[in-house]
Amino acid sequence: MSTDENEPRIGSLVALGGGHGLSATLRAARLVARDVTAVVTVADDGGSSGRLRRELQILPPGDLRMALCALAATDDDHQLLTRLFQHRYGGTGALAGHAVGNLVFAGLWELLGDPLEALDTLASLLGATGRVLPMSPVALDIAAEVVGLEADPRVVRTIIGQVAVATTPGRVRRVRLIPPDPPAADGVVSAIDAADLVVLGPGSWFTSVIPNVLIKEIADSLARTRATKVLVLNLAPQPGETAGFSAEQHLHVLRQHAPAIDFDAVLVDSRMPLSGTEREHLERAAAGLGARVHTSEIARTGEDGTMSAVHDPTQLARALADVMPASAGDRRNGRRSTECR
């Protein structure tokens, strides 16, 4: 999808995140960008990914697999292979719950001796339109400061592990990575430096989105890149992680974790039920990131005609393409706009 269907409007696009949120961005990105790079969180410790991570001492493959499948070629043969990679074994044996693609990634890594080479090989097998990179070559853990788990609401407890953080009944205040100061994977920084558009979100805020900006090399690259930087907000609060969060709170939390990174645009579905006051607060929070709010119908429409909680690839692609001229123009003129359109 582009103004000229034969000519993508964006040259190089980098999308950072994990899980279903990153997959949604990638399905949109491939419609409007000639060159797509996915930078994927590597902190998953649950399910098939967690088991393979612990047993084989490898990067958790689940989010990497999902990103590859989102970029896979759309012809019948490649889509059959994509379905195979996404297939999970049933039953109760040793393979139960494992995704086929996770096992293939683990086997290729063992065979080739390099996770990036394994990912590039899988991308070739799937006919992927872009490249998938882990955000770090080191498997990471997420540690969160959480309140609300004790009778005294002022007591802060530390919860460790992506699954534990994502499902805590408490309120997450801040997250950090273990081990501290991990390196960025080869190719990540150079991709961000050369990008025309960088997209962060949507996704689980504390476990998929924010971890990317906690790696110093990535944060420094995001702060200095001349790319247009877009933040895509979730369509609904994440149960557990951000239950009860307003749209503006998502932005405040991001700023707390990434004080040096500014953005150009914050994408919000125009059908989100925001009151006039909530909209003003969101615009003010976006301005605090150096961004302006862009509203568009970026969610799928349900059978009842209402907004669903799933992003629509074509609509999101159009919104990402439309952000580029206005944001680029604002930067060229040396100013930021907080206008909500």
C-alpha cells in the first residue's frame, strides 16, 4: 500500500519490539518500505522459548520466529512453510507446546554456530522481505520494581522474569535488564543510524517495548539518528502490565526510561474513547517526547462496526507513510509541532 502502488514511500524502516505488537508493525512495514529490519526483544522466559533458552543456552526464539513469519513471502509455498513454523506440537510428550520454527532456529544455530547467520538463513527459507535481528546477542531477563503486592502500598518488591512481570497483580513502576549494560547485536545500531523511519511499539509496554531503549548502544543510536521516529500506542491496556494506564501514562513511563530519546509522532487510533481532557493530557505528554499526536483508524473493524484490539496492517501502513512528510518537514525546519490532527 502506497500512493504509487509500485513504489514504496519509505526507503529503510526499522521496527523495534516483540511478540504480536512487533508482528503487526512488520506486516504494515512491508507494505510501504523497501528495506525492513526488525529488532526483537530477547527476554522471553516462558513456554517453548523459555524451555529452549534454559535447556540449550540460546536466545529465546519465539519472538524472533514471529517476526520472521510476519515478513515471510505471501505465495502459497512460503505461506505453507510459515504455517509449519508457527505450528505447535500437541500431546504431553517432550515436544508438547514447542513451535516447529523454534526448534528449527535452535538446530540451525547449533549447525551454523551463529544466531545471526541462523536468522538470515531462516529469512531466506521463508522468502522474508526484510531482516530480523535480536536486540542483543545475550539472552536477557527483565527485573521490575512493583508496588501493590503488600498491605503497605509504599512497599516496593522486585519481580524478575518476563512472564512474572507481565502477569504481576501489582503495579510496575520501573524495569531494568539483567545482566546490566548488555551489548546490542551486530547490525542493530547501523540499521537505526541508516533508517528513514524508526517505529517503536505497539506491544507489551514493560516487557517488549521499553527493553529496547534500555540497551545503551540502541538508546544512543535512537537519540542521534536523523530518521523519523514514530511511537505506536496500544489499542487497549495490557492486562497485568499496564492495566488502568491511560494513554498519556504510557508516554510518561517511556520518558522515564529513555530521557534522551525524542520522537516525531505518536500514532493513536482515532476511535479510542478519549475525553477532551484525556486528549489534552495525551498531547501534552507527546510534546514532552518532542512529538505530535497523529490520529487515524489503525485498528481492524469488528463485525459490529466498532474498533477491535488488533491493528490492521493496511491502515497502519498508510498511517506510517502519512507521518513521514510532516515529521520530516518539521525536522528540516528545525521545529517540533504538538498539533493533534
